[in-house]
Amino acid sequence: MAEKTIMLACSAGMSTSLLVSKMQAAAKADGVDYKIFATASSDIDHQLNGESKPDVLLLGPQIGYMANDIKKKTDKVGIPMAMINMQDYGMMNGEAVLTNAEKLLGDK
């Protein structure tokens, strides 16, 4: 069973899907077990208020304009949130994005 849940969100949840695969590979190589998934920005509210809400939320650069509004929602439910570094996102650098998520989780 996964220790923590990391949620990535972008416009439609499709462009972050490849990044999720890269992050899962990096987690496996590091010997850690995380549930990592991607979703559309329109699904964020549902995920944050569901019974299996994530432990951290990372936003794709293309929805950066939504960050302030989403941050208010994540603060309200006690979930850390950050933007994915644009260069790491563009390069699909799963290891770097995973490391940033772990910092938010307090795991590194």
C-alpha cells in the first residue's frame, strides 16, 4: 500500500500523465512507494474534498494562473501545494519533480 499520495494537475490531466510515469519510475528506483496520479484542473475540488484526498498537490505550469485560488483551497484542507518547475516539466524530469514533492511532504 502506498505511503503517501501525490496528485499532479494540469488543464486536462493528459500532459502530466507522462510525468507521472517518470515520477513512478524514480520512486521505484529510490525504493519508495507513493501513489502518484494526474488529474484535470476541473477535478481538483472533487479530489481535495474526497475521502482519499492527496497528501500533496503539484500544478502544471499551464494552469499557473489558477495557483492563488487553488492555494486557498489546499490551505483550507491542509494539503501542501506547489507549482511544478517549468524546466523540470518541459524535460519530464520525474526525479526532480518527485524530490520537490517529497520536500513538501517533509520526506526529504
